[in-house]
Amino acid sequence: QVQLVESGGGLVEPGGSLRLSCAASGIMLKAYTMHWYRQGPGKQRELIANIFSDGVSYYDDSVKGRFTVSRDDVKNTMYLQMNSLKPEETAVYYCNTVYKTQDLWGQGTQVTVSS
């Protein structure tokens, strides 16, 4: 079964850090362009970071310099290190790829930034 499973979300204070994980089964992450999205309350889902199969990464301006996407090919897992978190970044965070022309999503992990 092909699936993505996110983990690592939680409650963090403003300025704090979290590391999210996206574990894959049934596919090799290194063969795909992988994405991190987030969806805040009442907002549309937005793309915040990509990592391409060659390891090159892309970041939306809103997270550039604070978030880092990486991949462990042995563990077949993608990560999102998030630093200097802001309250407005409270959202459900999702990993995603396109697998056989279909969008493949994880179930999401909740990140709440609050004091």
C-alpha cells in the first residue's frame, strides 16, 4: 500500500521550533518531487516547500530562512525543520507528491503556535 504518514506536530510557543516527519511506504521518496503544504483555520492549503529528487529544495518566501526541508533516503522519510515559528503558522501540515498522476496526501499533522 502506498502511503505518506506525517508526524511531529504539536503545541509550541512563538519563536519555538518543531521538526515534522513524512514517512513513506510503497514508494521511494528519492524518486519523486515531494512537497510540504499547510492549511490554517479558514485558509486555503498553501505550498511552503519542495524537495526535488536531486535534493534541491524550494521555499515559499513566507518560510525562507526559517524552514528547512530534508530527506533521509535510508529511512525513506522527509523532514521539515521549522524554526522561529509564528502564531499565524498554526495549521495542519501535509506532505504530498504526485504518484502515477494522482495526488498522494498524508493525513496531516497539527501544529499550534501559541503562548
